[in-house]
Amino acid sequence: MNIGFGITGSFCTHDKALEVLKQLVSNGNNVIPIVTDIVFNTDTRFGKARELIKELEILTGNEVVNSIVKAEPLGPKNLIDVLIIAPCTSNTMSKLANAITDNAVTMTAKAIMRNNKPVILAIATNDGLGLSLPNIATLINSKNIYFVPFKQDNFEVKPKSLMALWDLTEQTMLEALKGNQLQPILN
């Protein structure tokens, strides 16, 4: 299968996303890494941007898609069967819920939804039960959008934070390809 793998901010969860990506590759899938401008250009305490890009290209054997121009053909040329966005930040969810296409990941989502293909969101957000909750509700009710089941993340310290159950990403993808949302969506 040809899987687009979109990586957005939430730098502290990139290690979890990379584990999912490695599993998809080890299962024989062709994975195309797609990153936002922020991921492509930002060094953080969690790692250097250039090192992440190099690791993605080595793991997948594919060049990282990092611009709208590179992402746009993925839909019309039918180059991917499904898109996983992991981590999917509240910023990205807001853009998807409001049809904003301003980076490679949101362009890829738009491009493949046009082809009636699924987009899987593995959310990682500190305000999922706050200002981002309306966007989550909009996306849950949107055609071809599927969520990796999620839970509150450290509710005592971050009471509005939500985190995907990363180990359910591939299973969510397989169900989404059949048109089913993996349940329960909220653990």
C-alpha cells in the first residue's frame, strides 16, 4: 500500500510517530513522508530538523514532501491510498476543519480527500478539550476523516490535553480503508 505520512508540530511526540512509521514500513508499505514547513525548518530540544528529515528519507527510501508544490500532485496522480497525520496538532485540525490549505500536509489531505480516500488523524494537543474541541467535533463528522482512538494526556497537569493511542494507528488505518471508525474513539 502507498501511505502518505504527514508529520506536524508537537515535537515531543515525533518519536512516537516515527515508531508508527517504522512499523508501517516493516509491514511492506511504501511510505511517503510529508512534513509542514515548521517541522522541516525548526530545531527544538527534541531534535534537529535536518536530522529528522534525513531519518525519514532513510527509513522510507522516499524524498520528504515539504511544500505545497510537491504535495499537490499526490492526489491527482493517485500516488497514495491513505494519509496518516501523526502527530496531528490542534493547529492542523483547525486548518482541516476550516478548509485551510497552507502547507504540504494540509494540501495532501485536500488532494486525497478529493479522491474519496481516508485521512487518519493521530492527535496530540494540549487544548483538545478546550478551544480545539469544536474542530474535533467538525472533523469527527466529516467524510473520509478518521481518528486514531485517543485519551486525556496527563489530566492532572494538562486537563485539556488529548493524545492518540499510537499503537492503534495501523488498525485505525485498516478500518478506515473499509469506511469504519475504530471504536471506542475516546478511551
